[in-house]
Amino acid sequence: MALLVAGGKSFDVDALLFDKDGTLLEFSYTWGVWTRHMQEKFTSILEAKGITPLGRDELGKEWGITFAPDGSPTAYDRGGPLAAGTLAELMSLLTATGYRRGLSWSESRVAAQECLRYTEERMHEERPAMALPGVPELLAACREIGIPAAVVTADETTYAVQHLSWLGLDGYFAEIIGTDQVDHGKPFPDMVELACSRLGIDPSRAAVIGDTNGDMRMARSAGAAAAVGLAEGASTRELPDADTIVPSCAQIELKA
């Protein structure tokens, strides 16, 4: 057992369950690159067929991420598809975009899958990942105290393991659970329940740490000990179901 201190509140916990993107890793740094590659490849496919290309800003608006004129990501919608949706949902949105432009549904599905293969190759080459402030230190504290940590992410498990391994963080986690391992992803309790079952603890003894209200609702629906939100400024209003909110993992303290 450990004492988790965040935002002036304390919680007795036996495990920490982390969201991945926006919590452990800088969201826009990874998914901005992913979106850009998906958009560029989809545009090349459309142009080859003489169809109006898909602009970066158009896809960004569809998925919930914004870009500066130079193509660098500037912000993301915490409640949008890219942050809170599944890969299958993003692929469906992209497929629908191609269909609206004149491709048949089957043609657009094939095009979307081609984009995904291309993007996976580019991501593996570039490895765009950056740990957020306080993450390595908090994970080290978990290991030192003997409190298990797990990842519960809307991402696919394979991608989650890959992204964390790029930074050497995957070894800190007893479990890495993607949405593909459960019947219902966030905000449903399935991932918390699965993680706690594998860790051998009751959900009421685990704290969930995340940056979206889907994470907070997932924690509450599972009966978790705490729903710790990561946000600052106006973004704190986007986490109404959090038990406490801090700017980053750097403001979370774990005591034996």
C-alpha cells in the first residue's frame, strides 16, 4: 500500500493505472506526426485518381487536432476521436472521408489500410515519442516502493508497447492493456477491471491517472480509489469527473 498525494488530496492505493498519450507521453508530438503521415498518403492516393486531396487541417478537424502553418501540431481536443477514440473509429472516419470524395466504400477502406501500413513504417523509422514531465520519476517511485503500475490506453496494445519501448519505459509496467483487449473501451470500466484482475487487486485500491474525462469516467465506473486528472488552465474544465487535477505527473507524489 502507498499514499498518493495529488492536488492537495491523498488516496491510499495498491496500484497506479496510467493512460498513455497525454499522460505518459506528449500527445501531439506522437499523434501529430501520425496524422500528418496518414493525411499525406491519403492525399497521394486521391490525387492519383484525380480526386480533390485531403488537407491536413481538414483531417485535423475531423479527428480533433490542430496544426500550425508549418505543419507542426499545436493542440488537440481531449474529447475528440484522436484522443479518445479507437484506431478502428479513426479508420472509419478516414474511410468516410474518401467515400464523400467519390471513392466507393470498398476503395476507401483499402486506401485507409494502405495509409496505415505506410504510416506504421514511417513511425517505426522516426520513433516520435517524448515523455511528459515527472513521468520517469513517478514510475521510478512506483518501482522503489513496490507499487505495481499498468497502462490502460485507447490505443492498440501493440502500438502502446512500441511507443513506450522507444523511450525505455515499457519495463516499468506490470501490464500494458490496449482497447483491443476488452469488449468496451473508455469510458467503460473494462480496462480498469482487467488490469486490476491481472494485478490481483480490487479496483477500489487503484488510482487511474489520465488527461481526458473518458479516463475519469472509466475510473469512476470501475469504482477506482481515485480519478486523477492531468490538466491546467482552462483545460481543467474538461475533466468534470476528476477527483483531483494537477498539471502533470511531476505534481504527483507517492509515499510508502
